[in-house]
Amino acid sequence: MSALNLRLPNSVHRHIRDISSQEGVSINQFILAAVSEKISAIMTEDYITERAKKAKSGAFKRILDRVPHRPPLPGDEIEP
């Protein structure tokens, strides 16, 4: 494991300290979880983007054409 020196504005540090205390974790654990979540989100977006590049638009339309036509659920209507 490696160490990292990080400069934060006082307000951000205060928020991290308060939230990590409320969550019952150390500041280190809180920052580790936050950074891990961000890495996961970026990697997921990259993965989906790469998968989308391989998609065939005609195949997507064929799949949608197989979905039965039903009226939208209340609240899901498209408003003009």
C-alpha cells in the first residue's frame, strides 16, 4: 500500500471529517471508498462506450420491434 499527500480546501476536509464520522468510518476509509466509486464509474462508462461501438443499429431496432405495443403506465406518458 502506498501513501498519498493530498491538499484539500478546509471546507472539503470539514465535510469529509463530518460525513466519515456520521458513517462511523475513518477519513482514510471514506476517501478510499469515494475514490474507488469514482474509478468504478469511469471504468464502467469506458466499458459501455467500447461495447456500444461494436453494436449494430439494425439489431437494436429488431429487438425493439419485438416489444409488444402497450399504453404507457400512468405518469410515463410523453407530453406534447
